[in-house]
Amino acid sequence: MKLHLLLLPLALAACTSGENPGKTTADAATPVATQQAPAASSIAAGSPTLGRYHWVLTDATNADGMRIDALFARDDQPVQLDFVDDRLAISNSCNLMSGGYQLGGGDLSVEPMAQTEMACVEPKLAALDSEVSRRLQGKTRIEMTGGEDSPRLHLTTASGDKLAFAGKATADSRYGAEGEQVFMEVAAETTPCDRPMIADKQCLQVRERTYGDNGVISSASADWEPLYQDIEGYSHEPGVRNVLRLKRYKVANPPADGSSTAYVLDMVVESEQVAR
């Protein structure tokens, strides 16, 4: 089975990095200041910027204080928000979703969201899209607590539902620059490779791809080469060939046995089960 996602306009998982937001007052609730998107890098004086973090859902309760179990269909992959330029992207639901947003007067206003059209067999996962979108579309109160190292985002809906998100720094923030977008094909099977201090190391077999503006492959490496490092966020499944959209970063002061380049998974754009 082959799945193509390359041309989806909702593929917004990669976040842009903002300017240094300066110091924050830990544990002090900071309402998000009035602004027009896409100026998400200037939330409020002294507050971390929305676009510098992936926002992972950690808690959700209704007006009666009861946990909203419907929002936790994936225990290992909680719902994630990313503020990318002038759009809010939602991942780890059944489908990828996104919509334009604006901030003003302590409110987050999200326009009607578009989404991909994948079918999910698991009922709880299939229902997750509507559970998330009906709480985020429209206007919610938005508040931020904590500092740059452990920011938290709090959303309160008109019906009294409260959603809490933990901020995880994006790769752009961690590496101090915007990464270069590259595409890499990963072979279905790994290959033995020599690595100091690691016996019986298995490396991914990879080759780079280049696409034109129309999404058609314009060039691809002919030969597979071992990749002597991991790809952040990617777990390889034997027997499955993938094409990955990655962000490539330069690593300042890498360790003696480490690479000066880091690869971070943006999204899987093609996946195919290969007969073994």
C-alpha cells in the first residue's frame, strides 16, 4: 500500500523560529497581547513566542472539572498545536488540520479549519478531529504561564472547557536557525555500518530527492548510502520504504564522535510496504 501526502496544503508541521523573547516571570499568568497574525513572535512583553514551541496537550477538563477523555485518543501521540506564520496547525489527530488565526484582547480566534481526508478505523481516533476542531474553532481565551524553559499554554472555550498545553522548543529554536528543507528516501531495510563504540550498528539506507514546484521529482540519487546518525522524530519500521521531508541543521560545537549536521523529521510524505 502506498500513501502520498506530498502536495497536501495542510502539511504545516515545521515551525518557524521567532526572535528572542527575553526573560519571563515564571509561574505568572500572562494574557496574550492584542496582535494581528502573522506577528506571532511578539505576544506580550517578556513572554515566550508561540511559534518557537510545539504545544502538546497535557490536560483537558470540562466546566465541571471532569477530564475530557475524547481528546486523548492517542496516549503516545497527544494532540499538538503549531503556530506557523498566520496559521494554526493541528497534528496527532486523525487528520492534519489547519486554519488561520488572530490574537487580540486575550483571545485566540481561529477561522474554520481545512483538513485532509484520511479515514481512521479506530472510532475514538476517527472522532478526535471533530472533538478538537469544535473546541478550537472560533474564539477562546488564551493565557500563558511559566518561562522560556517550561512554558504552558491555557485555552478556555466559551462553554468552560479548559485545555492545557506544554511547550516543547522547535528544532529551529534549539539549533538557533531556520533549517534547510530536504527530502530523503529511506530504504525498507537497514544495513550494517561501522560506528566507533557501537557494536553491530545498523544504519538507515538513504538517498536524497529533489522536487519541482509542481511536486514532481526533478532529481534523485541513484545509489543508497548509509546514514551514520539518527533522524530526530523518526522511527524506522523494517520492510517499509519512506520518503521523508526533513529539516537539516548545522550543529555548533558537535562532540568528537558526533555529526556537524542534524536531521529532524518534518513529515512522512510517502510510505510503501515492501515485500520481504
